[in-house]
Amino acid sequence: MTVKSFSQGCVGPAGQVKWSYWENFELSPDSNSLFAREYYPETPDGFQMLPTLAAPRNYTEYFAGMMRGFIKVPVTATYYFNVTGDDEAIFFLSPNQSPASKIKRAEAPEYTDIDQHDKSPLQTSQAIQLVAGQYYYFELLQFEGGYSDHATLWWKKSTDTSWSVVDYNYIYEYACNSNCPPRGTVCNDNNPSTTNDVQDGFCNCVGTTPKPSACVGEKGVLQAYYYDNIPGSYVENDLINAPKFPLLPDRMEKLKGAYGPLQSYVKEYYGTLVQGYLTVPVSGNYEFNLTGDNQTFFFLSKNDSIQYKQNHQIFSFYGVGEYEHNSSVLQNSGPIYMEKGKYYYFEFRHKQNTWRDHFNLFWKTPFHPQKTWKRIPEFYIYDYDCEVSCIAENTPCDDGNPFTNNDKIDANCNCVGTPCSGPDCDDLGAKYQLYEDCSPTNNLNPIEEATWQSCTAAPNPNPARSASTHWIKYNFSDIFKFKNSRVWNYNVQSQTTKGFRQVVVDYSLDGTTWSALGGIYNWPQAPGVADYGGFIGPNFNDVKAKYILISALNNYGDPSCSGFAKITFDASMCNPKDTPCDDGDPLTSYDKFDNNCNCRGVDISCGTDTLLLGKFNLDDSLFAAKKRVEAASIVPNTQNISFTAGNSIVLLPGFEVKNQGVFSATIADCIQQQFMTNELKTQVNGKDFSVEDQDITMKKIVFRLNEPGFVLLKIRKNKGTETVVTLMENYQENLGTQIKYVPIRKFEKGKYEVYLKINNIEMSEFFEIK
């Protein structure tokens, strides 16, 4: 990496500073989430040059911004600094021109108005003497979630009575930025055995070395497999004892690095398995840190072999925050020497219960200029290509290709979509491809046919917006849950003054009663050229609406017309509560939409503490919960229904048994009942270990422990010399019956051994794929 040293001077041009920003945080950002960005602070997502220390107002949502540079005063005096911001702003000032010496001087810990100087005593610094002619390095950070945003640095001398914005007379640009080629730039690493040599963005030329085994898959791909409806908070034994783990996941997604899921707070009661290979761009010592909730295990092999995956282990045992790096010493690996050109197998095992859910691997490297914990991107990762797990056929998925629709798992366990051409694609990325800052795009032509405009004043549908007579109302026919949006302003050459400037957005379920989304949005003026890619629009934060109303408060100067080119919405259908659906989980029944547009079913087979049954006909014969059953249901006259619960069974008003129906209720331990049922089956079969045909695509392994013990369960081939998959890895297990499901659609033809070792007792069963 090429930077200027401070002996050469990092002081740039006078009268300006660079305002840099980083976008697309999932939640409201803070300093921890900003510092974890791989390219912070050297390479922002975008920037603007400013003449004062006042950031642009109402720029976008869920972003972090930074101004840094130098302050120099002409007269030695005592100064006070004051910071205002929304949502949060922090001001650092060094006692000299070195960034390493910076000190936090003031902060706005919560939103303030632009000129609200006294909402918190932390906004104002202590008295600071600045010496004439001396350069002082500074940083102003801002963090924005939703709605309005701004950040401004004010100052005054001890003799002044009012605050003023620090302006171009006293500021200098920071000129020691990175000069490394962008990631993906073709290069030559001077190693004849590598291919596809490209820059990594940190002045390292990295090629792909020969792969040591067929298990090393595609570069930049990392699959997460998710196992839904598994109660409990622990990897051991809640996840590893689940019959579906590890070969029968419910869904999968392609991650963007060694962290996930892509969207948090969406699912509860699930587990995760991630397998891949890590490479490094330079040899040296690397340190790793793990965070996760509820519980996360991370394993790193000493080489590409899964056999040595326990060589390095780190754990997040009891649920820590996404950037809570120091909750336990077990989260940290210590220095590990890793070599450029080698592949290192790694694995996540993660169990989520309720509330927040995440798993994150961070590293400190010998090549990054910032020695803080950084997320690991997909650039250094290769896929694990020897998994035999298989999601149920026809399960919806995402093949990662925006130019396909209706992606589903096929008969070969692959996620495959139907090709589309672009305009007919469901994915917005195919219709409106997003580009890096300043990269060319021809997505939106600067012609009138690609725009919308209002040239006649019309009464606004929202009486509260009566002064805004240029507006557009969208009627989506059904209720949707809205997330993100993207906007292209009026982009016709020489007519961009028609573009919406200050904008308000309202939403409604009925087109009559309107709710405001945030405050006033400032939409940037379009350039009127062919390489215009638009900007990130309002974040709707999962509001439910049938109508969306966009009203212009003003435009960029045209006296007659106002308009914009396009807006796209990321939205999903929101069916009414109790509408029947299919949550995709074969272990649940009576699937219906809830109040939050989620399709959820009920686990009627002892999978929950409390089982709630609404006003509907009961079709199954047995309903069991660990503690409590509550029902307002109907027992039809053709059905015998039984309830079992450990503590109580409550029949609510509306519960009804038809004339010929039979209903029984039992207070009993449903887990114990299931154990007894399995024990009876074992007695009938006369075996403690068996491999059964669940169906033509699935094997079912059943074994029983009559006392606690350590269990190793594998599937092997070639007379036991080759392990296909390890199902249980010598974990301590309690007595009882265990089940593991094995989908065989990925298995090659041949004979297979199911090897079971309990303590020192070894057993084998066999099956054949023809």
C-alpha cells in the first residue's frame, strides 16, 4: 500500500475536506460496525468535497460518514468545539498533525437539531488552545439509521458569544489516502503455477493456486445451510442431535463473507452449518475473533483437510453482540501463522433461539493498515464442494443469478432457476444493475420516454399535503411489506431542473388515511447523462401498505413541471392474518400468515413448550407439548383427537367436540412418551441400531443409547477407507434413541457403510445405491 509519510506531509489543499460515506448497513451503524468494514477508512463507497465542516443533509438511510483533515488557525487562542448531528456524531482532534494522537473531544450521543448546541453536555469540548500556524488533525464521524441526517462541527473562541460553523478559511484536505489498485484489477504475481491473478485492493497480487482436492470449490462462494424449527440455544446438543442435522437442511443462502445470515431477525429456532476454505494474500500471523448469538463454534484446520478441523477452535458460548469482541477469551484464537497459496478448511456451527441472530468471523492481518477487527470478505474464500446434504426438492431458493426466476431445488439437490432476460426478471439487480461509484452504466437513457413528470397542479390525495400539487400515487392492488427503494431523478439532458428536490413520502392501507414515512428527503439532482445509476431511496422499514404517495415540495428550478424517472421497491406480499399458506417445514401443521406477514406453522409433536391451537378443525390425531396445550378448536365427528402436555391442558371458549368425535387429554411428559414409543419399536425390531428406507430418496438411521456415552457416527465407502460424511463427532450423548436422516440423491452408486461407535463398542450397517 502506498501512502505519504507524515514527514512528507499529509496536509492537502486548503479550503476543502473530503466527506466519505459507507452505505447499506443492515441496522443503525455505530463506530464498531464502521470500523469492521473492510475498506474503512481508505476506500469509501463514495465521497463529496465540502467547503465547510457540515455534512450533506438527509443524504440517505443506514450509512456512516466521515470528514477528516486538518485545522489551522491564524491567531493563537482558546477555542471550544461543539458538534450537532442526527442520529449520532463524534468529533476527534489531535494535539498535533498525527492521526495516531487523536482524542475524542465532543459527541452528540443522540439526535439533535442542526443548531441545537446544548441537548447534551457531551456536545461541547473542554477549552483547547490552538497555536497559530500549527496543523491539527481532526475527524468528524456521523452515524445514521432512518429519517433525517446531518452532522456539523461548530466552534467559538473563549471571547465569543455565539457558535459558527468551521469553514474553508481554516480547513485542509487529508491527502494520505491509499493508492492501491481496486480489487479485481488484473496483475501478475510472478508465480507460474497460479491462474487468474488479480489485486485484492490492498496492493497484494493474488492468484489461484492448484487445488489440493476436489472438495475445494469455486472462489468467492460460501454456502450457509439452515435447519429450521429446532428448539434450544446450544450447538451441543440441540443442533447436533436434531435428526435433520447435518444432511437435511431446510434452506440455504450464499454469504458475502465469513458472516451471516444476510438478513437477521427473520427466523427463530434454527441452526446453521457453513463449510469452506480460507486463503491469505500474504504469509504471516493472523488472529481471529468470533461473535454469535445464541451459540457459535468455529473450527479452522491446519491445512485443507477436514480431518484436522479441530486444530484451531474458538467459541461464542452464551450469545454476544455482533461487535462484542471481548466477552470471553474463548472468542479469540491468538496468532496463527498462515501461508500464501495454501487452503485452510474452516467450519461454522451456529444455533439461534430467539431475538437477535448472527455469526461473525473477524480477523487482524499483517497486510491491513488498520489493526482493528475486520470482517472477512468472500474474496479470500473458496466453497466446500464435497457436501452431500440435500434440501427437499422444489424448495424455493436463490441461485445467486439475478437473470433467473422461480429458483427451486431440483432433483439433484441444486438450486436452479428459469432464465429471464432482464425486464422480465424478478430480481431488481437484473432490471437495474447497480455499479460502483463513477462506473459507467446505460441502465437509464436521458430521454423523456424514460421519465415521468407533472405539469398540471392537482389536489393532493393526502389533505395534510394540500400545498404539494405535484405528486404521484402508487396503487399496488394488494397489501405489501416494503423494505428498500431506489430512485432515478429526472434525467433528461438540459431538463434536470424538473427533478424532485425536497420530497415527502406517505403510505396508506386504504388510500384515505395516510401516514408519513420519516421527514423531508433531499433527492440529488440527476446529471442528465447516460451513465446515471440513481441513488438509494427511502427505507420503508417493513411498513405495510397498499398505496404509496410521493409529493414534491419543490424542484431544481423549473417553473412549470416536476418529476422523476423511476423508483423501484423491494417488497413482499402481505396476506391477511390467518390466510392458509405453506411455511415449507414438513414438521409443522396448520400453517397460516401472522400479523407480520410471516407464514408460520405449529409444531404439534412435542416441539414447543406451549402449543396454541386456534378456531379450526383438527385433522391430526395427536397434539403434544412439553408444558401446556391451549385450544379453541373443533374436533370433527370423524376423528379421534388426543392432547398431551406436561403441566396443563386448557380448553378455551369455542372448543367443540362433534357428536361422533372422540377427545382425550393426558397430563404426561411427552418426551418420555416418545422415548417409550421408540423403545417399544426397538423391542419389536429386536435391534439397537438400524438403517431404514424412509422413502426412495432418504435413509433413516436409528440407534439407541442405554447409558450415556461418546458417539461417533459416519458414513463410509471403499471398505471403510473413505469417509463420505461424519454425522456425529464423538460427542457426549445422554441415554435415549437418536435418529439421523440421510438424503441419498447426491450419493454415487455403490455400497456404503454406516459406522457407529459408542464408547468402545463398534457397529456397522450397510446400504447400497444402485
